[in-house]
Amino acid sequence: MRILLAGLLAASALPVLAQTAPAPPPLSAAEQAADRAIATIRDRALDDEVAWSITEDLTTEVGQRLAGTEAEARARAWAIRRLTSLGFANVRIDPFTMPVWERGFERADLVGPYPQRLVVAALGNSASTPPGGVTGEVIAFASVDALRAAPAEQVRGKIVYIGHDMPRTQDGSGYGIYGAPRRQGPTIAAQKGAAAILVRSIGTDREHRNPHTGVMSFAEGVKPIPAGALSNPDADQLERVVKRSGERRPTLRLILESTLKTNQQSGNVIAEVPGRDPNAAPVLVSCHLDSWDLGTGAFDDAAGCGIVTAAAKRIMDAGTPARPIRIVWFGAEEVGLFGGLDYRAKYGKLPHHAIMESDFGADRVWRVDSRLGEARIGEARQLQRALLPLGVVPGSLTETDGSDIGPMVADGLPGAALQQDGTRYFDIHHTPDDTLAVIDKAQLRQNVAAWTGALAVLAGPITPRSATRPRR
Amino acid sequence: MRILLAGLLAASALPVLAQTAPAPPPLSAAEQAADRAIATIRDRALDDEVAWSITEDLTTEVGQRLAGTEAEARARAWAIRRLTSLGFANVRIDPFTMPVWERGFERADLVGPYPQRLVVAALGNSASTPPGGVTGEVIAFASVDALRAAPAEQVRGKIVYIGHDMPRTQDGSGYGIYGAPRRQGPTIAAQKGAAAILVRSIGTDREHRNPHTGVMSFAEGVKPIPAGALSNPDADQLERVVKRSGERRPTLRLILESTLKTNQQSGNVIAEVPGRDPNAAPVLVSCHLDSWDLGTGAFDDAAGCGIVTAAAKRIMDAGTPARPIRIVWFGAEEVGLFGGLDYRAKYGKLPHHAIMESDFGADRVWRVDSRLGEARIGEARQLQRALLPLGVVPGSLTETDGSDIGPMVADGLPGAALQQDGTRYFDIHHTPDDTLAVIDKAQLRQNVAAWTGALAVLAGPITPRSATRPRR
């Protein structure tokens, strides 16, 4: 009976929904012509090769490029060469300095009751273990809250383990909630006198023995302790061992060696597409050049640099946009948004027409959010229309986001966000598996087309190259 | 036109096929009753917990158990305890000795033109590199045949790389063909004076940065060289680097440390289900207890031990089979079939009713092959009928196979093979990812049901426990 009723409701709900969907506002002939021009340049981008070649070449010819290291410096030199050869203007480095934490030898062994090795990776800013490592009993918690509630005398001198159960989500929203063991766990464990801390990798792959690294920092005044991540299968294993050990806690030996240097060199790489009005506020399109050290940073974030750069090049090659496009390949995102904060300090008070970033892999764009302000609602709707044919659903008109640009988004700068499908993003994130092999070329091209469409709206309209030629 | 003709042929082919399919021979009332009894015990096994608990407990409480090591000895002690507590008879170890190769520190770095680390694992029986490793130019070959054709002066002093393009197949048949770089490559490279050899991992996962280890051996009189496997993404990377380097070959530094000990202890663990006729030839069901060192050997082959043992226990718990069932958990399979050869030397000349092994993961059984001889064709068909309801297709009646039992299969002993779906087997094979996390419980249970059905045929008929009670 309930089933029958549900069926009737479902049948009647459909036409109701169709009737209440907002009718699109009628478009003027000029708007229709603009949409057609945008569609043409957007759809041509579906055979793009530039994004792939940036992704392949950077990850092959440089590989991992941890922020502040000699490898990131090679990546900046590579970026200058590539952006120059692509024909962009004002290609340059904005340098800054930063502290650099580097991974050394690392190993975790269960000593008892079931001796075996576990796969571990130190988290960024972990303390280095003394020679011979740290050996201690393991005390396991299901969450940061459980650790917080534990009396210090229970934790003191032990190796803390914190689990979680992060699910795959399309928008990656689990990262904020389930990242707590990595972000807050080390400080709380250190405050309670723990000898070290291991967290279940902040990742969604359940079957791969890949630890997910990532940055964390100890709260002011807290003495750092060694902090690492176990792969998900190893976290499962440790949880099983803890359960079987009962009152007799398992013993673990942990070696996490690392070095910390102050005042190392990093920088943002910047390039531009000039606009018709050189004084117009630029459209900022960005990504980050640095990567974590375990993979080659194809998904995070060489592909992002490929996508935004390929889109900007398509606009440049089509002619001259109304406004300048500023491409920024941020340095030192992974380890604390150093590049984004440096840019903000230097240019954050200057007008920007829109700020945008691609830093969520290379899978397809599925939704567009923007926050351009009430006066620019027409532009925001044009942006939605420009992306819908690529299967991109219209999202928020009052919210946007980004990683390096996050602080400037918080400052209130106008911007847009082309949201990518993140279903498998946290399978790969910060692991050795982040290599060119995970990039899906068809989805990468859809990204380039979406960004090209977005730039055609936000930086446009474009004066075609033929029309600009007489001015030379 | 061709399409139309093909359509007509397809339409007419269907009834023809249906008409030519062999009609099943009519079954006697006794055969039908036997099939019903087998179906009952088989289908009860679909809720089995024994196979899972063996797989979980062995991989948790022992973990990796490289043949001939102290870990494998702990695994044997564990096996004796478990098989005894499950109620089997004559639980014992058949010891033997063997040489043991053990992995040490290993690391591969491209020195130029694009400095970066590559993920490598030594192959079993690799020579150990000298202190500081081996540094040399890389010479790449697409196949073993290409290496074979190369003049020795081109190879001398270099680090050889061999690629391949192994596809996923349901029956794992690619392993024989595509395993050549690992099996023959090291000897050929050593004969031509190579400093070392790296092969593309003999595996089908394209996106995971897991090297696949595995055993190889140098031909008689050939001086061993260091030999390792790159993960598939790292092999892709090296191939790209070689291509970009052109005449200026890339330089690689390789550290593969290892130790070799002679005369180490291993052994087969044996247990039995007594039959009504103690002198009847036994049905041998087997698996291997040892694992490679990188994972915890859940797929290869704790699950196999779980499957065959769970099935034998179901027969034992149901009553007394006509013939004894002999369970063998072979030692030292991975590194050269030492356990299988020891068993063959001791018992290979004695009659066996059938020999069988489960050593191809834990995914579902999809085909049954057997070679019981012409006189036992009725038994072979009964075996096919017993498994068909589980979706297991009838296969060969003249061929069977197995790993540890392979030499005895070659000797001509009768046997059967429950072929498992191997589509993802070589994604996981010999990598760190071979852990409990890859086991699919539903498929594991289908395996137990198939083996229970097979044992009910081959060791049966079973005298029910109630019928045997009066004899006590």
C-alpha cells in the first residue's frame, strides 16, 4: 500500500517539478550571438593537446617537486621556459622564502604480539625520531574526539593511533571533516605526552597499501612529536591487532626521520595574456606548481596548471580579450599556501575581475559556482549558460572557493569555481600513485573546454586576431 | 550488405546451435539422488566463515611469510594450531631445507637527464649491488627477443630495461607469455655483460605505483647481476625518459641489497579427513602457506588455504567420506615450488584419487577442468553437474593444472582444477597490495561452495554423521 502511494506520488511529482523549474530569461539577439561565439571557442578546446603536454612533460622532466627544494626550483625554471614558448607575456617569478621539511628514512614495525612491518609515511612537519626510532605501546582511538576525551596519563609515553572512516564523495567534502586526525591529532597527542602518533591515511582507497602524506602543524608552544600516516590496509591491520591484543597492548617501533630547514627559496610563476584595456582588472586563473614528494604530482596539480594554461592560450590564440588574463602557477601550496599568501600580500588589495583555481585533479567539471556580486548577475548567468552544454550544472551564485586563492576568496574578491568530480580524488591524493597514469585524457579535455568557455565569458569579449591585425 | 548477411546468419545460427548442443545423458534415479545430496552440502557452504577466518587470522597474526624465514616458521606453527583446532586428523609438518634469498635496502634514482626517484623492488635471487649501488646508462628493449638480438658490446656495462604490455585476462594466461622479461631477461642481460637489469613489473595494474616482485633464476654458469622490477607507472616514466633522451642515454643509480643463505628450514603442513576405507587413495587438496614479502599474502595464497580447508571441514562435519582427504599447505611455493617437489619426492609415486590446488586468488570459480581418465568419465561429468549451479562452466575433461602440484600433474596423476576468475589477479600479484583488503567475501564463499561440491563428488559419497554414530 505504501509502495502504491509512493508510486502515485512519484508519477504526479514529475510534472509539478517541470512546471516549477524557473523559466530561463529571454536572451537578446546580442546575448545569443555572444553565446554562439563562446560555444565555438569552447568546443574547439575539446581536442586540446596543451593541457596533456604540460602535465606529461612537467611530471616526466621534473617529477616530484616538493616546495622550497631544488626540485621545485627546477620546476620553476621549466615553467618559465614552457610559458614563454607558449607565447605568454610578462613571464616571471615572484620569489619568496619559506621553511622546508624533508622526509628521510621511515619504517614502522609491529614488535609484538604479531611481528610484522606496516607501511607508513611521515606527515609534513613531523618531528624526526631519535636514532633507533621510538618504541612504545599502541593506544588506539576511533576519532580525534575520543583522543581528546582520554586522560593524559593513559596516553603518556604511548604511540597514539587515530582512525576514521572517510567515504568517497563527488565533491570531496569528506576531506574537511575526516581530515581531523591529521590536522588536530598530532597537537592533542603531543599535549597529552604521547611518544608519537600514527593516523589512518586521510584517503578513500581501501585496497591500496599507499600511505597518504599531507601537511600538519603543531599548535603554538606544543613540542612536535613524530607523526605519520598508515596506508588504509595497514590501518585496518593495526586495528585488528589492537582488537585481538585486548589488555595487552601491541608494541610498535617507529622510525620517521626528517630534516627541517628555514629560509629556503620558493616562488610563484606568473604569465599574462594582455587585454584590450591594459588597466582593466585581470582575471586570475591559477593552479599550484609544487607537489608532494611521494608521487609526481600529475593529479595534484600539474593537470590544474595544464588546464588553466591551455584555456588561456586558446583565448590568446583567438584574439585579444577585453581584460587581461593573469596565469599564476603558485609555489608551495601543499605545505601551507605560502604562494597564495605571498600573492595576496603583494596584489590582494588590487582589483581583480575574478579569481579562479584548478586544484582538484583532472576529472570532469560537473558544476560551476560563482560569486561575482549582484551587479554582475548577467555575467554569472552567461557563465552558467557557457558551461551547461558540457554537462556542467549551474551551482551557487553567492559562493566560490579555491586553495591558494582561498584567503583572497575569504577577503571577498569576486571569483568562480569550476567544480571537478572528486569521487576518486582522495584515492590518489598525496600518495605515490599520483602520476600521469591516473590522468584521463577525455576528462582533461572537458576541463580545458570548460575553462575556455569560462574565460571567454569573464575576460571577453574577444576581438578576433584578424580584426586586431591592422593595429600592428 | 555484409552487415545484412551477418544479421541473417546470426538469426539462423541460433537455432542451429541449440539443436547441436549435446543433450545431457539421462541420469539414473541413484545419480539424481547423489546430485541432490551434493547440492545440499554445497549450497550450505555459501554461508561459510571458515575460509574468511583462516585468511584474516593468518594474514593478521603472521602477515608476510617468506619461504624459509622465521616468519614462515611462525606460519607453520600457526597452521598446526589452526588445523588441529578445526578437528583434522594427523596434523603434522613434513620438513625440508632450501636456500633463502632476502630483500634488503633498495632504491632507484634517475641521475640524468631528469633527476628523480623511481619505485623498484628486487626480484628473488637478484645479486646484491655493491656499496653505493650500480650506476650506469640505461638501454631499453621492448621485449626479451629484442635484447636477445642486441650485440653484447651494446649492452656491456649498461643497465638493461625490458618492457612488455601484459593485458588483463580472465584465465591469467598472459602470465606465461608476458613473464619472459622476468624469467629469461636477467640471464640474457648477464650473459651480454649488463651491469644490472630492470623489468617492467609483470603485472596488469597500470595506475598503481606498486612493483611486482617474483622469483627468477640465472641459468647454470651465469654470474648473477642485480635484477629488479619497476612499477608500471615508473616503467612508463622510464620509457618516456628514454624516448626524450634520444642518443644521450639516461643514467640511473640502482641499489638492490639482498642476502642469500643456504640450508634454511621450510616444510609442508599436512592434515587429513579420514575416509571409510583407510587404504583408499586420498584426494589431495592444497594451497601454499608461504607468501612473498611485500604484502601479507591474502590473495596469494592464504585464501587458497582457507578455501580448501573450509571445504574439507564441511565434508568432515557432514560425516565420513568414502576416501581420505589430504590437506596440504605447501611451504616455499613462491621461490621455486620446493614444497611441491618435496611432497612429490616423498609421495608422488603413491596412488592419489585426485590432486587439486587453489592458488589463483579468491575471486569466483568460473570453470572446472579435470583429467580423471577415460574410465572415470562418469565421475568427471558428476563433478561438472555439481558445480554448474554455482555458475561454473564445464571445461576440459583431459587437462588439469596447479602450481605446487604442477610437477605431479606433469607426471600424469589424476586431478581437477577449479579455475578462478583471474581478471584482477595480476593487478595485485606479488605487490604490497596483496592484503586482506582485496578479498571479496561473497566470491570467497562461492569458492568454498565449489570446492565442497567437488570434494563431495571426488571423496564421496559421504556416510552421514548420524549413520556412523552407531559404530562408535
